[in-house]
Amino acid sequence: MRDVLAVKATGVVRGRDDVPPRFRPPAPPRHFVGRDAELASIRPGVTVLHGEAGAGKTALALKWLRDRGSGSQLYVDLAAHDVGRVLRAFGLSGDPAVFRSLVARRQFTLLLDNADSAEQVTPLLPASGTVLVTSRVPLGLGQEIRVGPLTDDGRLGPLLDRSYVELPERQARLYRLCAWQPDAFGVPVAAEIAGEAACDVEDALDDLVEKSLLTEVGDDAFRFHDLVRAHARAIAE
């Protein structure tokens, strides 16, 4: 990767607008449906999308970024990366204020995923710009939007059916088997379930992510949306 940033002793930050690959937002699910009211409610500033696990908070945020976001975008999974790791990826060290200044100056749109508390989020908030935060609980920051459980209005099932029949056999088998995991799982767990080599399983899981049938929630950690999991379980039965 090109030299993203160079920080001189004076504290002046120079470099390109490149975003390290691990901090680029993934594509939203191809089967995304509904949430029109929530999408329309997101506006500049800080917006916290909160709701139960599996409600689709991350999918909603990614959908908004793709369809309505502008400029360079930064994705940080707070369940996998702390502030220090984010700073180091940009060639920075120490003071989060340097990162906040950089984000504001380059007008990055931030998505801070899987936040546990306001204290975890606050060090990354720039003085201006648009920041989306997902959390299972309200954080008392900016605008708060509750994301309730998504109900199938009849459009999701056919989309999932079409996605499933297009899968190669290995991916289809993993889709069925891993759906019985109640929460996030890693490559070793999936490999044990499938009885296959971890390297082969990892490639197949990545393919499911690319097809929006699985969500990557950290370094080599994956999770199904509740409705997608229910679809995969129904096929497996």
C-alpha cells in the first residue's frame, strides 16, 4: 500500500486520502430490504443506530453509506479494533486528537460499528462531519435511532432463494451448517463443523460475505443476520 500518512515532529499530517483496506466499509447486503424511514432519518452529525443483536444495524449503516454517503468513508469495528490500532493503521501514534483533526480536515464519513459505550466512541469523534455508530444500547450521543427487528414483508425470501441456488457446493454446505451457530464464529469453528481444511473454509466464508449472505464482524469472525440464519436453517432441515 502507498504511504498513507507521514507525521512530522511538528504534528503536521501529510499524505494521501487512501483508507487502509481493513478500514474501508464493506458492501451492504445485496438482499437489503425495507428500513426506508430509518434511512431517511440519518443526517449530518452523529447518529447512533441502536437495537438488539441481529436487528440489522450494520446493514442499515452500510446501505446509507453506499446510497447517500459522500466523500471518503472510514469503517471501524470497535469489537475488533481499539483507538490505538486505528491510529497505527494511519501511521499515527498517541493522541487521538490528531486522528480527529485528520478526519475533520479530509471530511471522512465514519462508521463506528459495535460500540459498547460512549467512552469508547468519544475519542474518535471529529468536531464536524457525519458519524454513524451502531450499538446494542443507546449511548446518549447525537441523534439516536432505534433499529427494531426486521420483519419479512415477502421480498426477502425470494432474494435469499436466488442467492442460495447460485452458490457453489462448498459455500452452500457451509451456509447450511454454520447457520446453527447462535452468534459470531471463526474459521476454526467453521472448519471443524464442515470437516474441512481451514484454508478452504476461509475462502468459502469470504465468498459468502461477498455475496452478502454472511457478515464479517472482526478479524476472521463471521455472523448471520437473524433472517438469513433462519433461511439457511430452513433449507438445512
